[in-house]
Amino acid sequence: MNLKEWIFTTDHKRVGILYLIGSLAAFAVAGIMALLMRAELSTIGPTITANPTNYNVWLYTHGAVMILGFQIPALTGFFANFCIPLMIGAKDVAFPRVNALSVWLFYVGVILALLTFFIPDPPDIMWTGYPPYSTITTGNTAMYSFTVLILGFASIIGGVNFLTTVAYMRAPGITLNKLNIFVWCTLGAFVLQLIFVPVLGTAVSLISMDKYLGTNFFDPAKGGDVLTYQNLFWFYSHPAVYVIFLPFIGVVFEVLSSHARSAVFNYKMVVYGGIGGIVLLAGEVWVHHLYVSGMADWLRIGQMVTTLMISIPVGLMMISLVGTLYKSSIAFTTPMLYALGVVFLFLIGGLTGIPLAVPSLTLAVSDTYYVVGHFHYVMAVAGTFSIFAGIYHWFPKFSGRMYNEFWGKVGFWLTFIGSNVVFWTMMDIGVDGMPRRYYDYAHFPQFESAHQLMTAGAVVLGLGFAIAVLNWIIGAMKGPPAGDNPWGSPSLEWTTVSPPPHGNWPTPPSVAEDWHPYAYKKG
Amino acid sequence: MESKERKGKQGMHKQLVAILRRTSVAAFGFALAASSWAAGPAQSAASKINDPARGWDSLWHEVIVDITIIGILFAVVTAWFMFSSRRTADNQVGASPKLSPASAVGWTVLPIFIFLSIDLYTAANGWVLWNHYRDVPADRLEVKLESGMYSWDYTYPNGVRTQNELIVPAGKPVMLRMTSRDTLHSHYIPDFRVKEDSMPGRVTYLWFHPTKPGEHLVTCAEYCGVMHSYMAGRVIVKSTDEYAAWMKQEETMLAAAATTEAPAVPAKAGAPAAKPKKT
């Protein structure tokens, strides 16, 4: 087991673990950025830096790296790579070498993102990169464009790979209605990536062309239009929310079902109503990010209706999550705690999104901490909790060892309490008018104590995450052997040895007629 | 045997169709009734000014109450299931009943119509309020705003200009026609529950209804550059008399400036919005 073997591996499980290591490194960097920002905001006026640009660079890095470097790669890189071939009984993915290329590109993208700290004029354009600022700033916009293009390309070739894998490499007997929910969710996410990433690629290429090559796509003085960028950007970046949401809710379904030893409630409703509904609606709601941008009134009203309708597929999934717990047999293990945490956090996050779907209500709270609190609940915290639930859940499978249950639970409670303190407070002062992306809040002295509370909460939150990551590192090195199927799950990935060898099974698996990934048997 | 089974299936299909029809009629009826009720008051009250800020407060309150009820409902059910389904023996597995095809469809269709009716009801309310936000009363003070890094520059209809201070009379709706000379900005007045971006190349607008004298913060809500968080100003609402006196004074100064052919400067030109405290 040497380094060269790992770098040039084509084994889907090792590619997945490379994705995991890279995305957790990105998570650590982006998390440190968050703590730096919270430290800066702990008092009015300059606290740890007197230069607002430093704060803006942290904010840019936090947003871009959390989304593009942590959540999307962890969910569609690590979980998809590690779980999908095992769940469908395949030896590997359809194109193993393309898979290796995608993880290399991912590392190039992450390294490029981290170079932000070593160049003289780092990008300070937020993860959205809106012109005209992004085309006139002294910050390095090209860095942003290339990071996005490379990570986007890595994701597209991953998408092609997995769609092919699930279409052609399922073990005999696994019909479409016997796929794990996670597999369905990831397929939905990759369909969205394949449709929408090119649009983002266009948008970020055009701002760099405007800035460095003298084109005028977004300069109204020379015939361009500012709003076009925002439309292009959100035409991808709202579906990107579902690229994160779908796999993360898929992970939650797997974890809840396994640790409650209960079949997913109304499987077909989740697959066709929930996942299908989200894939259908994903591309028709981006204008809700532009409710105060000066869009045409009829577009704002039209997309208010489509945005509100997102509550239908998401509501169906929530009903299924809760229904899965009915008359189940719940073991409150660490992964289960994180998964149950997602149910509550996502409930708060999802419901607080309803007012934001209404343009007339958004006119007051748009671009305030209310929005920031909402999307941290619904995407950042719920997403991260599900990633943590999934890592704990499959930890015995990919490492062959067991994590420490006590420290796992300590980590969970610290993050759960910390994140509620931070993001509930955030929504609260947002409604009262605290705008986002503020280096200093000199005009809002009434919020100083709330900001200090959030800083304290962020420290607790960070501590909880650090404990979880340490728990994995120590568990992977020194944990007791876990056995092949510690949770008693019928899902196919638990039928092979832990950790699975190259090729996954000594002889290719096939399934019985009455087999289903969620058919729990007493024993 | 075979025909019996087919008959059973046909019976089930009939049952499904009946369930579908009943639920859809009921849910659509409810949704339509709800939306027409929500749209009702707007038409009757068209004559007087609908202050969007007050409308915002009541709709916000209503939506927050709604989502709180839904949230508590879900949370209580989840907590109850968590409590009642604790694993008591190591080899225990879940004992939830298997859904029949009819109840599976019912559990899909019924929630869809419930959610859809809530959505349409919320949308109808939101649309009514939206029209209040976008229909500016004819009797109004119209001011041009040009935003720039990092100031708000207002121009009154008679040519009077101010910077970072929008002085308006109480009781009269104020409309801003906004554009920007550099990056995006967003003119956000928390007290009046309104904001809209300003940008180069397009003109956007917003309006609000100041009713009594006082001062209100204006702050930038769209990331516009390094000093974004210091870009602030004030809306100063004066009584009608005070406003008239102030405007007369400004007009005199403007006329004096014009006769001496001095370059036109903003009446309140001075330091930019604000600076960091310690640099």
C-alpha cells in the first residue's frame, strides 16, 4: 500500500476515499475561514484585520470552497464512488480510468482554490462573482473562473460515468424499483449536473473574457447587460442546490432506514414524486435569487409559483423520512443521531424558505442574515450533517474498523447545539435588517451581542466537527475490527467483506426475487 | 381463478380513480376558494394608499405562524415515533405495515394536494402584496437615485441634489428611480421593508410611504466592493412645512450657484458615506 498505488488507482473505492480526503481538507480550510469571519465580527469595527479585503477574501473562500470543494465532491465524489457500484452489485464503475481522471481534476481544482492564499491579489468577488465588480476589481477573477471550470469538468465526467454504470452494470435481479434511494438521488443529481454545469462554465468564462480579453458581455456602456450574468449564474447555481440536496437526502434515507431497520416509507413516492419532481422543477426556479435584482415583474411572479411548488416533492420526502420511523426499531447510534438531526434541521431550513419564495416578502429580507441563516440550515448544516451521518454509517465498511461511539455522540451534540445557536440567531437579526457580506456593522450597533453569541456558537460548532474528524482518523488507525455487517442491513454493500477487495466480491453477486435493499429480516 | 384476480384488480383501479377524483376536487376547491378570498380585499381597497410595509408585516406574521404550525406538527410526530420506536432487543426489526397500492397512491396524492393548496394560497397572498409594492400611487414625490462606490446621490425633480440624505415630506409616497454609475448596489431601507438593486444600464424603481417625521437608515444590501459595509445613508422624513422650508432654501442655493456659474455640486457633498474607524 504505497502512495503511487493510491494516486494511480482505478478502484472506485480508492477513488472515493481520495475524494473524501480532498473534500475534508477543503472543509477544514473553509471552516477556518468561517471562524476567522466570526472572530472579525465579534466586535464592531476592525477586530482581527483592519483591511476589509481580507474579510471579503475569507468570505469568497468560505462560500466557493464549501460548495465546490466540500459538499459537491463529498456527495457526488466520495459517496457516489464508494457506494453506487457496491449497492448495485457491480465490480467497478463503467469507466474506471475516466473516474481516476475526475479525481485528479478535482485535486487540481482544490489546489487552485487553495493557491488563493499565496497570490498577491486573491479573488474577492464572493462565490457568485457578479459583474461589474468582478470585472473591475484588482482581485484575481481568473483564479475563480478556472477553479469553477476545472471542478465543473471533473463533476461532468463523473456524471457520465455513473449514469452509464447504473444503466448497464446492475447485478442480475436488481430492477430499477430495487435500487437504493441513494442511487436514485445521485442519478437525479448527475442529470442536473450534466444539464446545467455548462451554463455555469459559460458564465464564469464570460466574466474572465470581459476582464482580461476586452469583450463586453456585461458592460452596458458597450452594449452588454449586467443582469445576463446573474441569470446564467443562477440558472446553474439553483439546480446546484439540488445537486447537493438530492444525494444528501439519499444518504439520510439509507442511514435512517438501516438504523431503524425499517423499509423506506412509500418508496415509489420518494423516487418518482420526490426525486422526479425535483429534477423536473429544478430549472424553473432560479429567478427567486433575483427577486430584488430588477427582473421583469411577470418573471418574479411566475417563478414564485414554481418555487413554492418545490415544497411538494420536498414535502413528500419529509413524509417518507418521518414515516420510515413509524413502528421501526431505532438504535440511537452516532450516524442515526446525525441523520435524525438532519430531519429537524432540514425542517427548519425548508420551512423558513417558504417566505423567501414570495417576492413581496423577499423585498425586505433578501440579502440579509435571514437568507444566510436559511440556506445554512437547509443546505450547509443539513448537508454537512448528512455527510457526517454517511461517513459514520459506512465507516465500518470502508475502513473495516469501528469509530468511538462516545466521542461520536459528543461531536454530534456539540455541532447540533452550536449550529442552532449560530443560525437561529442569524435568521433572527436578519429579519431585523442585518445585511449579509458586511465586514463591519457600525450602522447596526444593536446587533453586537447577537454577533458575539454567534461567534461563541461557531466555536462550539467547530469543536464538534473537529472531534468527529479526529474520531475517524483515530478509528481508521486503531479502531476495533467492525465485522462485515454491523448494522444488520440487507443492502448489497454490506454483503461483502469489510473493507471490500478490488473487484468487490470474489464471485459476482446476484439477488433473490424477494430481495429489496430495505427488506429487513429478523435475526 | 385468473379472471377473479383480474376482477379484483379492476375493482382496485376503480377505487383508486374514485379516491383521486375526490381528493383532487376537494383540494382544488379549497385552493381556489382560498386564493379568491385572499385576492378579495385588494379590489375593494383600491382607492386609498396600500402601504406595502404594513402589508409586509401582516403577511410575514401570517406565513411565520403557518410554517411554525407545520414545523411543530412534523417535529412532534417525529419525536413521538423516535420515542415509541426505540429498539428494545438486539435482533428486533421494524414492524411497520406494508402499504397497499391504494394507500400508497393515497399517501402521495393527498399530500400533493394539501401542499399545492398551501402553495397557491401563499402565492395568491404574495401576489396581492406584490402589486402594492409595484403599483406606485400617482400623487408621489419622484426622486432619481444614482448609486456609486460608496454613496447614494439623489436628484429631486427641480434639480436639487443631496448625497446620502434623502429628505422627504411626511404623508407623501416617495418613488426612487435608480441606476448605478459603477457596480451593483441595493438601496435597502429596513424600516420600510423594501430594497431593490441599482445597476448600470438599467433603471429600477421602488417606493415607500413615510407617514411621520423621523430618521431611517439606508444601507447597501448588494455586495458592491471593498467598502460595501460602510455604504449607508438616511431617509429623513420632515413635516410638510419643514420640508417646504428646506426645499426653498435648497432652491435658492441652487439658483445662486447657477448665476455665479459655479460647477454644480451636490448640496450635501462631503465625506463619502463613512470610513472604517481605525485604519
